[in-house]
Amino acid sequence: HLLVSVSFSSAINMAMEITQVLLSAQSPDGHTRTVAEANLKQFQEQNLPLFLLSLSVELSSEQKPPESRRLAGIILKNSLDAKDAVRKEELTQRWVSVDPSVKSQIKESLLRTLGSSVSDARQTSSQVIAKVASIEVPRREWQELIGLLLNNMTQPDAPAPLKQSTLEALGYVCEEVSPQDLEQDQVNAILTAVVQGMNQTEHSSEVRLAAVKALYNALDFAQTNFENEVERNFIMKVVCETTVSKESEIRQAAIECLVSIASTYYEYLEPYMQTLFGLTANAVRGDEEPVALQAIEFWSSICDEEIQIQEEFGEDNGESSSPHSNFIKQALPTLVPLMLETLLKQEEDQDQEDGVWNLSMAGGTCLGLIARTVGDAVVPLVMPFVENNITKGDWRSREAATFAFGSILEGPSIEKLARLVHSGLEFLLNAMKDQNSHVKDTTAWTLGRIFEFLHSAAGEYPILTATNLPHIMSVLLESIRDAPNVAEKVCGAIYFLAQGFEDAGSSSSMLTPYLGDVVSALLSTADRTDPSNVRLRSSAYETLNEIVRCGSIPETSNMVAHLLHEIMNRLSKTLELHIASSEDREKQGDLQALLCGVLQVILQKLSNSNETKPIILQSADQMMILFLQVFACRSSTVHEEAMLAIGALAYATGPEFAKYMQEFYKYLEMGLQNFEEYQVCSISVGVVGDICRALDDKVLPYCDGIMSQLLKDLSSPMLHRSVKPPIFSCFGDIALAIGEHFEKYVPYVIPMLQGAAELCSHLDVNDDDMQEYGNQLRRGIFEAYSGILQGFKGPKAALMVPCASPLLSFIEAVVRDKSRDEEVTKAAVAVLGDLADTLGPNTKILFKDCTFHMELLGECFRSDNDQLKETATWTQGMIQRVLVS
């Protein structure tokens, strides 16, 4: 008892001294800072409620320095929320367990701070209020919050700073909570307050800006209001009026609201489209760039909606069921010229900067979306612009013409574009020698788009012919030596060129004569020492991968064998690099990852054919030594790409891989333990599957360690959920490899599978991400059962009899669920067959009692998927064999 009071009294003292500690925590002196941070941590651990209360008092106190108030607010916010889901849940539970009277005092302090004279304190407080709301409102607590905030707005003579911070708080609350967490009357009141705040009679521009931003966050809540024509008209009128405010920041925020309305309430837009076209066209032509960019984004959003509707309802928009309004088609004659104008507003250095976004880029992107929305109809509107500008002396005209042409290559039919491409190809190839770097950059990008969307060796309208290919290849091989930004686009063009020859049969030989030169050019490009070479190098290696992947064996086997030794040699050299800093270490790791990626693709290619497998076997020992040395370089993390390459090597070498296991096992284990970089963990799980398929029961000596780690992974709340389905599939791989030896793991694995099956029934089917995760999980569970059942077929089959009934119930529940995808269906049918095959007559009564499998098999037989039909035929045979036994 005494200990508690001592720590409480020291915490009280700390609360009195907290100002000084918060200031010390921002001191330029490292030692002072470290001591202060340790004191804050100790206070937090000793007495969390008092710690949070002290911070809220500090934040709300007008007598305290702005610096200590600001940090108090930040720490308070970070005590309620975290990016990591597990940590966030932990902080939520901590807040929930704080005494209600303390929470009440903290919340009063926060609301009081909204009226502070210090803008930093007001803003931080509005963010913290939203974080508290995100925990309490869904639990039906702090129900008075919205009312209290709205009171601030309706007070006579409420000061502008209070209104501004209140609107910010309302906006943040709408961002943090879900529409179902607020009552409709609360939503109505929020919208009323926000729309009033946007009104021109509101003299403070800060208040109006906060109101527009709050409306942006509240739009998701306004479904009912948008369904009501009177309310919808009022909201749209106020937003449209706000897009012509005299302050550019407010205009920009208002058009951002229109962008959001375009995607959320597309079906209600028809009556307003003429007005919206006028507003956005004026903004694109005459407003400041940030406002103009939002206006272009509005049309890009409309395109996105219409493309999605076409994908869902098919191209025929005449159907009454389709909510398609054809806004883009109607606006086409005026919208296309508007976007073409923007293409002439390039910036001098836009091709040098990474991720630059300006009017020209935005207009070209929107033009590309328009082409995807309306197809052939865009071509006659764009081609006159291309023809008028392509030969002009001004580089901006030539670049804009090329950009316009490149932008419309996805959407229109190949039939419509093939003639234009043929007549313009020679011109584009010559433009790769243009004086201007922008023109060359955009021309190389356009060539890449031609090859990506229109070139296919098996196509009806061949773009590449024996006549034009020599010129194309000579230009690409010359231009790959150009400036890094141009060379990178050329790599992209070669990538799609190679891809178009995949599955080309005999015509693939058209490219074969050039492959030696292409590979040499790509390797030289990867070796370039330009300062900005990082992206170029990875483009060169990715293109090399595509050349290998799409080439036809045996035509290219000599080239690929030669490349294998070259890449191994390069990987070996990375081990000799002088590492003097963490930056050196990072560069070494990046290069090793690229080289291991190329080796993986080569291994996959050579292992596809019995004639070329010996090439791998000759180099396997040397390759494995290199991979193990790569792991040794980066002891903290297991290299993803090296792991994938080892998986490919295991597949290629089969039982021979056993000799590497002892050395490799420690790195595999490190990968399986790597929770933080969950992709590494996931890839390591996949490699276990590759090894099991390669080694069969030779993997047995390592299974205890592997199984123990996989079971630990599944039990850990720290592990990213996406790794769990592959772990279940992996259980199936292990069981299949070691057969009846899997018996000792059954008591641990089956409860895990049943728990996961139970979880599947509680996932939110309205959430697309959860739906996809549910499908992955179900497939993993079925694959686990299939492997175990096949592994136990024979004397140990009886072990699985107790699982038969729950497994059938789970399959039935999955079959009844309409959100399952085809892969899940296939796995479900396969496991039904395995159940019947392994347990035989033991399942006779179960199959007699349940009839759902008849519906499932019928569905499979009606499918277009031959593999699915084949699996269903086999399963039907197994079940019939049981029923007649």
C-alpha cells in the first residue's frame, strides 16, 4: 500500500514539474533530452491516468509555454493511437480502463483548449478529441461530444478561432469514426454547422477553410442527405459557390469536395454536370496550379467511376440496370480540347524529378482515363492535335503531341489504332534523336505503351514486322545509352517488346537474333555509374528477367546458360565490396536482391525443360554457396529475393537439395522467425513448401524445428495476418512429404485449423479486404486438410475420422457463401475428394446425410474452368465409390 502511495506522490510531483520536463525533452543538448524522455516514460508507466491528465492540463493551460503545450498534445495523441494494429488495440484498452472521472476531466480540458489563443494548441486538441472519439463513440460513449462541439458553433459572437478549431475537430471526428457510429440527426446537425461555416457571410477565411475541409471528411456520412433532392441541391449549391471564393486555398478544398462527391455520389450528379463543367474548365484554364490540378482530378474521378461501371455491367450502357450516365461521352467534344491544352504547360525539368505532378502530367493522365472510358471515340478528337504539333519547332508542342498520342493507346481498339501506329512509328523512332530530352523521354514512354497495349505476336493486327523490327531494335539499343531518364523508359519499351513475343510459337524467333545484343546492352546499363542510376539499374535487371522469362527454350538456352554464369559472377563480386557505412550496406543489399531476382527467373526457366535442367545441376553447389554468403552479409534480415531463388533451386534440384539443408536451415529458421518483415516470413513459409516437394521424406530431420516455429507464428498476435493462410497450406505440404510421420503434429495442427475455420464465419463480408482475406484463409485450411488426408492414406487414415464431420460442415458453410472465389471452390472440391479417398467407407453415412456436395459438383461441371471440372470429376468418382461400398 505504501509503495503505491509513494509512487503516486512522486507522480503528483512529476505532474507539477511536467512543464520543465517537456521543455527539457526538446533541448538541443542530447543528455538533457535523454534524461527528460526517461522521466516522461517512468511517469507514464507509474501512473498512466495522472500522466494523461497532466498532459491535458498542460495542453489547456494558457499560462504554459507554447512549446511544452505542443509536445504535451503530441504525447497525448500518441498515447491513444498507433499505426501498428496490435499497439493501437493495446492503447485503446489502456484508455478504456482509465477511471471515468479522470477521463471526464481530460475530455473537459481538451474541449476547453479549442478556445485557446495559441493555434498549435487548438489544432492538437482537435486531433486528440478525434482520437478519443475513435475509441469511445463506437462503444456508445461520449455521446454528448457532437452536441458540445455544435454549441461552440451556435454561441452568439463565438470567436473565429473557436469556430475554426471546432470545425477541425468535427472534420477529424468524421475521419476517425464510421458512418454507422453516428445517428442521422447528429449527421444532419454536423452538415448544417459545416455548411453554415462555409457561408460567405462568415467573415473569417480560416473558419470557411476549416468548414470546407470538415465537409470533405463528413461526405461519407451524407448518404441520406444526398438521397433527398432538396438537401442535395442545397449542399451542391454551397460547394459550387465556394469553388469561386476569393481565397485559392478555399477554392482548392471546395473542388476536392467535388472530387469526393464524384466518386461517392456519382449517380446523383446529372442535374449539376453543366455547372460543374463550367467551374472546372475555368479552374483548369485560369486558376492557380493546385486548384487547376483538383479540377482535372474531378474529371479523372468521373472516368474512374464510369470505367468501373463498364467493368461491372459490361460495355452496353443501354441496360436499365446500369447506373451509367455517360458524362464523359457527353462532355467529350469540350473535355478533350481542355485536357489537350494542359499538355502544353510542361515544366522545364519535369523529366528529371521523381514523382513530379503538374498540369501537363495530370492532363495526360486524365486523357488516358478518357480513352479507357470511351474507346475509339477519343481518337478523331486527339489526332488533329497530334498532327498539328508533332513537327513544330517548339519542343513543348512536339512533346505534348507525343504525350497525347501515348496517352490514348489504352482503350481504343487495336483495329482503330494499328494504322495510325504504322504510319507514325518511323516518325517516333526518328524522334528518339530529338535535340530535347523531354521529347526523347516521352517518345520512349510512348513506344513502350505501343508495345504494351498493341503488340502481340499472335494478334490479328501485328505492330512489329520483319520490315520494321531491325530499325526498332537499332534505335532502342542506341537510345538505351541516353540520359538515365530516357534509358529507363527504353528499358520499359524492351520489356513490353519481349512480353509481346511470349507464347508466339515459331514467330518468337523474330526477336532471337537480337537477344545477345539486348542482354549485353541491359548488363551495361545496369553497370552505369550515373548519380541517379538506382532506378535505371533495377529497370535494366527487371527487363533482363522478362527477356529470360519470355524467350523460348531451346532457342535461347545457350544465352540463358551464359547469363547464369555472368550473374553468379556479379553476385560473387558484391561479397567483396568494401562496406564502410550503413548506406554501403544498403547499396550492397539492393544489388544482391536484384541479382538474386535474376537467378530465380533463370532457375525457373531452365528447370521447365529436361534438356536444360543439367545446366542448373552443374552450377547448383556454387550457387548455394553464394546464397548462403548473401544471407551472412545481412544477418539481421533474411533476403527475400535470395529466399525465392533458393525455393526455385530446390524445385530444380529435387532430392539433390538435401545436401544443402544443414547449412541452409539456420537461415530458413531466421526467416520463419522474422515477424517484423512479414513478407520475409511469408516467403520463407513458401520456401518450406518448395523444399517439401523437392525432398519428400528427406525433410523429416528438420520438421520438428519447422513445425514448432510455424505453430509459434500462428499463435503470435504480432504476425501480420496475411502470413497465416500460407502457413496452413504449408502444413499440407509437410504432411504430404512426410506421410504418417505427421501424426505427432496432429494434436496441435487440427485445433488451429478448426479455430481458423471458426474465424472465417465471423469475418466482415462487406469489407472487400476481409472478403479477400477470408478466401485466402479458407483455401489455406482446405490445402492443409488435403495434404494431411493424402499423407495419412493407408494404415493411419483412421486418425482423421474424428475430423470428417466438422470438416464437412465447414465445407458446406463455405459452399453456401457466395463471396468465395474460384480458387476456394477448387480447394473445397479437392478436399471433398481427398476425404472420400482416404477415409473410404468411414464417410459413407456422412455423404448419405449431406447433399450439398451434389450442388457443388454441379456448379463445377457448369464452369468454364477445365481444371475445376477435372477435379470435380475425380471427386465425384471418389464419393460414388464410398456410397456403393
